Amino acid sequence: MKRIAIYLIPCLLASACLTSPKECVSHPSDPATETFAPSLGVDLNTMAKTQLGDYTKDLVVGTGALLDSLQTVQIHYSAFLVDGTTVDQQTSAPVPIDLARNATIGLADGMFGMREGGQRLIVSPSELAQGACPRNTIPGNSTLVYKVELLTIGS
């Protein structure tokens, strides 16, 4: 048992240093109080708000199948910070995403009700996006803006 503790304790200490509580931001974002870069085309007054708190606006209403459950979809997308900085994107090859397992809550919630061929603008508060701690190029408690095109529903 002591041997396990000797090996386990340094590992736990090292992993705790990967995301220090000092790096995490204590106050979640509120899109209604933020200023968005004009290039994002966000006007919360013209967007619908979901029960969870995402804001959505159809840029193009699709004509294909309806996304009415969390399943695997093929999408093109871009994700931005409110200042317009691109933090993630895939716009060339379709990206398969299992909305039930591999998407942020905000992306999945914001896509619900889309039709294949549709394009949507989604604004996700930090609680539904990446959370309080920084991840990759996304600062902690950042509102994310997604531009999503739903190509196909299903594997």
C-alpha cells in the first residue's frame, strides 16, 4: 500500500499543477452583458434563447432531416471568442460529432431543432461552453460564438 502511495502522490500533485485553481475564473460569463465583435454578427435581441441559456439564430434554414435528439452529426463549424478571435474551426472536411458524448452542452443545445443543410449562429455562456478553467486557446469562463452548418444527421 505504501508503494502505491509513493507513486500515486507525485502523480496527483503533478496533475493538480496542470490546471491551477488560480487560473480558473470564478464568475461565469453572461452574454447579455458582453460586447461582441461586429464581424460575428451577434445581436442577442434578434436571437432566440433556449431553456438552458444558449442564444440561437438560423442563418440558413435547412430543408433536410430534423435534429430532434442527441446523436452523431456531420458539421462544419467555427468557434470564436466575443472579440472575434477564432479558437477552433473545421470548415473544409465534415466533422463527425457525437452530440451526446463529444460536444459541449452549449453546442448540442444550440443545434437542437436544426435541419440538415441549415446554418446557425449559437452564443453559449461559459457554463454551457468550456467552463471556468482555461482550455487550449480559450480563457476560463469565456462566452463562445459558434457558426455551425449541419451537413448530415446520423453516422
